[in-house]
Amino acid sequence: MEIDISIPTENKSIMSSILAIAATIVIIFAAQAASSILVPFLFAVFLSIIFMPLVNWLSNYRVPLGFSVLIVVLLIISILTITAIFISAQIAGFTERLPFYEDLLNQKVTDLAANFGQEITVTQILNQFELASPMTLAANLFNGMQGLFANFVLIILSVIFLLLEASTFPAKIGLITGWSSEDPDYFKRFTFSMQHYLSIKTVISLVTGLLATAIAFLVGLDYALLWGLLAFLLNYIPNIGSLIAAIPPVILAFIQLGILESGLVALGYLAINLLIGGILEPRIMGRRLGLSTLVVFLSLVFWGWVFGAAGMLLSVPLTMIVKIALESSSSTSNLAKVLGDDSL
């Protein structure tokens, strides 16, 4: 007598779901543990996507692929080197003046408290809530940016190999996933979506940074270029990036210049956010992002938890990758619709 040990179809489906969830959890924690390696590589991937059209443009003019990649890599090295030198010089000057700014802030708070018959200092306030000095937090933020440049060589080498082998990626992905020539070309759609998002976001962030620099110059704020660079970088973080970028210059304006100038800086940043984030960016981006507002916010929290500040910068591109990957399979296409901004 033979015993039927086959597993019912519904049980197989449940087991497959459990295994998929378990594998996803393992991958997430593994990615978090390996973030020091993955983050530079992810930046290299997105740099390659941004500059791939330039390589293709040079190739159209019969420039050899190797020479095209060399030109693009030299351009990337120049941009990163100039940025690193600028950030280092600005941070050095800002850090040196931190005690001066903190003394000014302490004096202003003490004078303000004296008007109400109280004796209190900034240090007492911060100790009460177990908070660090606002200016120290700003310095730590800038120092964190330098960590990315510490992986300079790894990023550049990754960009070189990615650009050289970009043309072979569709075939390799097809071998891994089993997509045939009749399937949608997800690789092309992915690169187009990334190029569209990253290129437009870069231009918008550049405009944001220039406007922030102009505001700082107009009110006479120290390190105006540094605050513009901060606004440029943090504008890549959706929803809250521009708000975070406004905090250090508003505080410094209060310390250095006074409450009126601080209010003007705050109003200036608010105007930038309303104009750029509320009107210009949605009009230019349109619906090509393909992610709901809630998903964008949750992705910001999730990728920030996995990869730290770098994950917040890359939260939208990483979530777009997940969405496109889910769309590639009929079994997960409904999950992709949940992430999208279209009605189900």
C-alpha cells in the first residue's frame, strides 16, 4: 500500500510565501550588515546610470567605448574631487568657529531668559532633554558626508566596470530571470526611469542649492556656499530633505545676525520649498515616478534604517527598483500595484 506524501497545492502556496518572507528578512539584515560595501556600490550604480547617456552619445560619434568611459570617469573624478575639497575646507572653517557660535547662542538665550527673570543657558536646556548642540549636530552632518568620499576608489572602479559592461546587462538579467525576447524589456525601462528621475532631480536640486546660496548671501550669513551645497544634497531626500537643510542656516542666522534675519532665512527656504517642491518638481516629474506619496515616505524611513543617511538619499531609486522587479513576475505584480500611485 502506497502512502501519498504529496503536499496539497494550497499548503505549497503558504510554504512558498513563508519562505519568500523569510528570505526577504535575511536579505534585508544582510544588506544592513554589509552597508559599508553596498552603499558605495549603489552610489556607483546610480552614477553609472546618470552618465550612461553621455557614454552612448560619445559612442555615436565613433569614439571607442574604452575612451568614452575614460572621458566620463575623468569627469566624475573631477566633480567628486572638487566637491570633496570644497566640503573639507568649509567644514574645517565651520568647525573652528563652532565655539564662537555656541558662545553667541548661549549669550542670546541667557539675555532672552533674563528678560523674563530667569537664569538659564543653552547647555542646561540641552542637558535637560539630553540633546547635542545644534551647531555640533550640523558639524556631524557635514563630517558624515565625507565618509562617502572615503570610498572614492571603490566607487570609481565600480563605475568603470559598470559602464564597460552595461551593454551586456540585459542578456545577463535575461539568463537569471528567464525573460525571453517576447517579455517586456524591464532593463531598458528601469534605466530610463532612473535616468529620468536622477537627471531631473539633480537639476531641481541644483536650482534649490543656488537659491539657498543666494538667500544666505543676501542676508550676510557665513558659509553661504556651504548651506547651498547642503540644500542641494538633502533635496534628494524626499519630503523632509529640504526642511532638514533649512535648520542649520536658520539657527546660524539667529546666532550671527538676529531673530529678524533668522525669520527671513526661514521664509526664504519656505518659499523655495513651495515653489520648487510644491509646483515646479511635480510639473516636471509628472507621474513618471510611479510611486504613491505614502510609499515614498515609508521608503524614506525603511531605507534610512537599512543604510543610514545614504539610504535616505537613495530611497526613491531603490524603491523604484523594487517596484520594477515586482512587476516582472505575474505572481508579484499586484504588490507592484500597491506601491504605485494609480488606483487599483
